Amino acid sequence: MKKKTLIWITTLFTAYHRWEEAPESVSFLRSFHRHLFEVEIGMSVTHNDRDIEFFTFKSEVDEYIEQVYVGKRFSKSCEMIAKDLLDHFQASYVCVSEDGENGARVDREED
């Protein structure tokens, strides 16, 4: 059985989003509202001696999030943010949650 090793980093950012098509029962979600988004990104590594340096990778992720999301208003779900980060960093998986309560995980499909 072939084993796969993943490393991961976490980070936080504050932004405002909305769900324009929210059903009536949660219509308040149609308006912009603030969240502390929590992000976890996992990357596959090829060896066990810091193939990807944690601090460097976290810095790269924080820089991208700062440019694209921090303090912004957007109509993206946790799933959409996770997919964006997954694609941008060619990650193995990305989890994004709202205030540490609810969220989504997107995994890269294996070939």
C-alpha cells in the first residue's frame, strides 16, 4: 500500500460575504455579513524532511488571501473560497469555515 504524506497550515482572515440566492428562511444571508474565516490548506509532500517549509507556505497563503479576500465584500461561499485556494496553490485539500462553526472541505481529485 502506497502512503501519502500531507503537510498543512492554518490561517484566519476577516471579510464580508453574502448569499444572494438564500432561501426565505435565511434571507438575512442575502446581505453582506462579517465572518472570521478559518482556512486549513493541506499539501502533498514527496519526502519527510520539510519538502514544503511551513512558515514560507503560510506566508504565501496569507499574502494571497490579503490581496484577494481580506476586508473585501464578495458573493462567494466557503466552498468557492476553498476551490479558489485549492486551484491557486495546487493543494491536496482546503477547508474554509465561518467563525469556526460551519464550513466546507474541497479535495483534489486523484488521477
